[in-house]
Amino acid sequence: MRNSVNRKRIELELLRRSKTLSIVLEAQIPYLDEWSAMEEDYSVSITEAIQALLNASMQLPTGGNVR
């Protein structure tokens, strides 16, 4: 009997955690959908920023007494 009660308690706790997780995820879905729409724009911006930094760093002097 004790084992059965313990198993049911564990099962109930798993169900509670699953429900909590579902509630949190459902609240985040609109933000995830919004992000997927903007992700490409952000990716392009980051790529362009990286390229600009690389181009600027190639113009820095590397020899002699640079300050």
C-alpha cells in the first residue's frame, strides 16, 4: 500500500510539473513566433557588423612602434 501511495505521489508531482511547464511554454509561444519572424534580419545585421569590424581591423597598423 505504501509503495502504491508513493508511486501515485510521484506521478502526481510529475503531472504538476508538466502542467507548470506547459503553462510557461504557452506563455512564451507568441514571443518565439515573433522571434522567428525577426531572426533573419538580426542574423543579417550581426553578419554585417562582424564584416565591418573585420574590415576595420585589417586597416590597423601592425608593425613598428604602434600606439
